[in-house]
Amino acid sequence: MDKLDAMQVYVAVVDAHSFARAAEVLGQPRSTVSRVVKELAAWLGAQLLQRTTRKLSVTAEGRRYYEECKRLLAEMAAMEASFPGRSAQPAGRFKVGMPQSLARHCILPRIGEFLQQYPALELLLCSSDHVEEIFQEGFDCVIRTGRIEDSTTLVARPLARYRWMVLASPAWLAAHGRPQSIDELHQHRAVGYLNHRTGRTIDWLFSLDEGDCAIRMRETLVVDDTDAYIQAGIQGLGLIRVASYLAQPYLQSGALVACLEQAASDLPLSLVYPQNRYLPPAVRAFYDWSRRVLQPPHSEAYAGASARLLAAHGLF
């Protein structure tokens, strides 16, 4: 097996976290995959992987070699695809990460279109919330929320621009009134959302003319799941703050009403991928498709739905 094939085998093992799973993906015997990686490590004179009875982990040298392999393989694939005679559709394993809520509400309902358009792709769609995971987990690209700057290792391309929205059920507003300003949020209670990385609930951030403002809400209860968070708001357990792509169906149905629309903060979405000389064809295809399907509806739709609900409940 030549070095290029060996690099592909090694990348598959690291991505799968298993020799057995990598062998299944590659359609090769497990013994062959194990032998190739062993010979590769001997040729490099470095320990790439550490194996125990329960876990396969990557050494620091193995991680560096993996990232270089991914970069070189992606550049070769993109370079070959740039020639007319080799411009076939993207093919092979393609691993994408994104927030679970975005996948469930925006991507999965339409991902069949993408798969039908690119049938030779083996798509792995994974829940992922942190930029650094793009290298740790071997993603080809990830969708991220918030402001992300390009770096020497990553490229961020804008996909869409949504908003953070403060929402409440009609029952909550009838009982407690509608906050008219950010200052009045201190008179209300909210449903807390637990961030497991920090061990605390998330502050509410607002972008004002005088700068960013972080509000620490008083909380009625705390949850760690997006669906539970939204349902708590629908049940009238407090104010919630969610991305507008999650809010739309509940605003349209009347289950939730928008508050403080004048203070809604921007929420950009970006596709982030490793810095390569050539953009891999699969990443380019996914960027073009996701940019199209993620375009938000006009903000007037939100405002109109909110105004109608407020009027119907005598709150406007």
C-alpha cells in the first residue's frame, strides 16, 4: 500500500476511533488496517496511537500527523476536482458538526435534498457546539453561531444572520405584563439554560448603542435541553431567549409572543472549516446548499405575528 493510501487509512481510524469501524468504512479486513497503521508509524519513527483494552487515543504526534493528512488529502481532492475531466460530484465520507437544535429544526427537515443531489457522499451529521472540536473530532466543517474570526488554521464563511429573541407565553404576559425595556427584565423571571462547560446558566447578552450588556436573570427553573427550554416557556414558566430560527413556528402558532424586539441582538451563522489552499468539493457543496436553506424569513413576519398575538390577548 502506498503512502497516500496509508494516510487515508490512518485518517479513517482516527475519525472512527476504532480499527474495526474504520475497516468497515474502508471495506478492508481489520488486520490490514491495523498492519497499515503499524507500518506507517514505524516508517515515521513515531507513536501515532495508544491502544488499551477499552480505548483508542491519539498521541500529540499522531494528532499533528492526522491534521496534516487531512489537509493534504483535502487539497489533492480539491485540486483534482478543479480540472474539467475530474470535476465529478463530491464523494466519500463527509463529517459535519452543528448545534443539535439547528440540525433538528433547520437542517434535517431538508437534508434529503442534499443527499439526493450528492448521492456519492457518505454524510455523518453530528452534534457539536465548539469550534475547537473541528480538529479534535475530525470534522470536515462545522456550523457555528456567533461572531467567528478567521485564523491561521480556520476559515469562517457567513451562512445567514438570525436574531436572539426574548419570548413569553400569552399566559405569562397576561399575568406579569410585557417588559418594555431591558431594565424591566429585572422585574421578571426566566427559564434558565445550563451550560455544562461552565456549570452555570447562560447570561442574556444584548448589543446596545453604548456597548454589549449582560443580564443575569432570576430563574424559576433550570434545564439543559433546548426542547425542554422552549416547552417551559410555552407552559408559562418564565421568559426564554432563543434563536429566531427556533422561534418562528411558535410565533406563527401563537404559543409564544416576542418581547423587546427593538433590543433583539444579531445571531450570525458561519460555516467553519480548516484552512486549506483548496476548498474541498464536499465543503463547497454543503456551503452552497446550507446557505440557501438557512436564509431566514423576513423579520416583518415575526413582528406581524407578535403584534397580532398581543392584540388578541389585550396586551397591545
